[in-house]
Amino acid sequence: MLQKDRGQLDRLSIRLANLTSKREFNTTWYIFVFLFFFVLVLFPTIYVLGKVILEFPAINDSVLSNTEIQSQIISALFYSISVSIFVTIVDLIFGLPIAWTLVRKEFRFKSLLNSFIELPLAVPTAGLGFSVALFWGVTPNVETPIFAVQLIKNALPILILFHFTTTFPYVVRSLTAILEEIDVTLEVAARTCGASKFTAARTVTLPMFRSGVATAMVLSLAKSLSDTGGVVTLLATIQSATQTGTTLIGTWKHAFEDKTPVPGIPYDSLVPSTAFLAAIMIIIALTLVFIAKMIARNARLPFRKVFPSFEWTVSEGKAPQARQIVAFGFLIIFVIVPSLFLVAYLIQGASLAAFSSANWVLFGQSIFMTVLVASIATIVNVVLGVPMAILIARKSDRFSRILDAMVDIPYVVPSSALGLSVGFFWTDQSILPVNELFFVIMAHISMTFPFIVRNTLGGLSELDSAYEDVARTLGARPMQTFKEITLPVIKFSIIAGAIMSFTRSVGETGATLAVSPSSITAPVFIVNLIKNDQNYFLAALTTLILIFISSLLIFTLRASISRAKRR
């Protein structure tokens, strides 16, 4: 009986291999992957741009003629753009020495330091905003733990401090990833010829490092412009009415759905105003990212003139140690401690018995909803994102380069604008009945799709395509080649992308609120607890559980990669 079943499975496997070997099948599959990306990921992400163009006469009458709307938009954009640019510059200044130390130095507890740098990535931004507010801000309604700074009342500086915690780990990680790929031999040769460490790094390594700087700038700008949940909880905790571009989108959309009046804005103008602001945010994000890439690509680095005495001074003695102390001091004081400060609040917080059973029911439902949405989005993205990466990597033509650039668009679009655009897209199509869970899942798929593709492309860059060609020459079918040659090389890149996709979805607030305010995922639950219920302890507890889930996934990935490297 077992032999019969095994024979049937073998025959099924052969039929499947024969099917996937046909050119028609592979062509159809890649067309399907491309259509999925273009129709269900990219187009919904930027759909609001076309909507604004088509409805511009109505927007001109209701939005551009209203000075109050213009005033609110300009104020919100000022906060978003000024904070993102300033934070990106500071991140690069302090992130580069840390990345350099992590790559070029060997020391005890290096692995532990890597884990601490990644720890803020595991904190959902809604909880991160609350934690930063507890540490830095004056919080009238919250009993703040001891050791809190509690000096800042103004929104602008505390927004900057908050965005350090959300962007700095991404900057350090992108810088270290590129720096590890740069051959240190040329730098050593320059030092052997008499150049100081600083001169060798500046004149040899830095010019080859421009792509890393561009990647770090893009990640920091995009993340800073995108955040919604953290900003909402941060400003709610310090009792500030300031709005950024992303939070204003959520406020106007929520006001329209709840039919709540907004001072100075007619009710009928709320939807066109929200669409117009979302379109502006998308255009600004794409423009800033394009400028960042152009600056990094065309900047004339290094300065040709060398200053030997000065550069020897900053290369020897206590100067390098001072740089490291300042950089790691920034990491600890401005990133690590504010990110995890809510743990101190939990330690001295209220008793669990103080909360109603209704809150605990919502708490459980929100955790389940979060894991469900993140799991579905991640599975779909792995199944379709990996073939997209292979299509881009193995086609060296103009089409693949354009496709490569287009993959980044959902990442750089602010999440609340993306959620609003996805909601408009599916609502306007009238193809499917209105299902808010479906809208949320599609928004999360669009938002996290680039993580899978980018990480898989990184893995494919390590694989010489000649191995695949040889396998096919020897008679291996395409699926066999992928399974035996390609997958073993890129599997950890796929896992890394999947975990980044999952954790990004778990912590996302803005896209969920924009596409469906009534869908209560855990980050939205945290926002509601802080903004509406002022149930700070349960909000902190929910954040801690999400941190545990994300940290467990990150730790599992690092352990798996370490074991694989040892083998």
C-alpha cells in the first residue's frame, strides 16, 4: 500500500515537473506575477494621483479656494518635511561611525550590540510614540516613571526625537550591509602607502560607499514621512493638537466617516481635501527620494585636497575613541532608552485587575487580527515576490531596470496615503462587495511587497547565474534548478524579507487607519487606548506582547543564519 502511494506521488511529481518545464507555463506564470504587482500592488498605491487629476475641477473649487484647508495642509507638510530631512541628516552623521565599527572592528558583545540596534524595529510605532513621550515629554495625564527626562512640551523637537527611534536602526542596517560588500584591501593599501586611517576611508572607501548612503537616505526619509500611529500616540500623550501630513489624512477621513465637523472645513470638502493631501504626500515622498538618490550618485566624493596633519590627528590617539563614544552615546540615549522606556511604566503601572473584560476581549481580538493580516500578507508576498525578484535579476534589459525602480514605490509612499489610495481603488472598482478586512490585507500586501523583493534580489546577487545555466545544460528542469541551485543560496534572504514584511505589518497603523478605521489591529487598538480611552497601561502591555512576537522572529532569523554560517 505504501509503495503504491509512493508511486502515485512520484508520478504526480513527474507530471508537475513536466508542466513547470514548459515555456508556455513559465511565460504565463511570470505574466501573472507582473500583472499582480502592477494591478494589485503598484496601481492601487498611486491610484489617488489619477483620482485627483480626474477630479481636479471639483478639488479646485472645494479645496484650493479654501484658505483654512490650505493653511492646515501647509502646516502639516512643514512638520513632515522638515522633520524627515533633519532626522535623515543626523542619522547619517551618527549612523556611519556605528556601522563602520560594526563592520571593521571585532570586539566582545558585538552580537549583543547588533541585537540592541535591531530592538526598536520590533516595537510597533504606536507603542514607540507612547514610550518616547513618556521619556522626553511632559505628560499631563500619565504618571511617568522615575528617570524620565520630561522636559519637552513643543511638538517639533519631540517629533524629531521620536523619529530617531524609528529611522536610526534602518540607517545603520543599510550602511553595514553595503559596507560589508566593500573590499577592505584598497583601504589597507592606501594606509600602507602612508595615508592615515581617516584619509584612506575618506578617499578610497567613501566613494564606493555612495550607494549605501543613498539607500540609508531613502529608508530614513521614507520611514519618517510615513509614520502615523507613533505620531498620533506621541502627540496624544503630551496633549498636543499638532498635525503632520499623515495624521491629517487620518483625521479628515475619520471626521468624514463619523460625520464630525472640522473647524473651517465644509463636510463635503473633507474627501477631496484628503485625496489632495494624500496625492501631495506621495509626490513629495517620491521627489525627496529621487533627490536623495541623485545627490548620492552625483556627489563629488571625496574632496581632492588632503590635510595630512589634521587627518592624522583625527585618526590616532583619543579622537577615534571620542567619535565612537559620541556615536554610541547617541544610540543609547536617543534610540535604545526611549524605545524601551515603556517597560519602566509597566513595572510601576496599574494592576491588571483594574480593566474591564470588554477591554480584554478587544485586546485578544486585536492580537489575532494583527497576526492574521500580517501572516496572509507575508505568505502572498513570498509566493509572488520571489518570482518578481528572479524576473528582475535574470533580465538585464531596460524593462527589468524600470521594474526594479517601480518595486520601491510602495515602500516610499507614506503609509496613510497608501492606505487611502488602496481604499479608493477598491471602493471605486465596485468589483467586490465592501469588505474592510480585505482592504486592510491588500494595503498591507502593497506596503510590505518591496521587503520580499529587495531581500531576495540581495540573495540573488550572491549567486552566479552560470550555475543555473550549467544545471539547465545538464538537463535540469526550471523547477529542479530553482530547488537545487537557487533556493539554497537565497533561502535566508527570503526568510529575512519575510520576517521584515511580517514585523512591518504587525507594527503598521497609518495604512490600516486610512483604509479602514473600524478594523482593530493591535497598533490601532493601542492608538485608541491612548487617544480615546487613556488606558495607558493596557496600551503598554499590548505593545510589549507585539515586541515579544517580533523579537522572537528576529532572534530566530539571526540564530538560523549563524548556524548556517557555522556549517
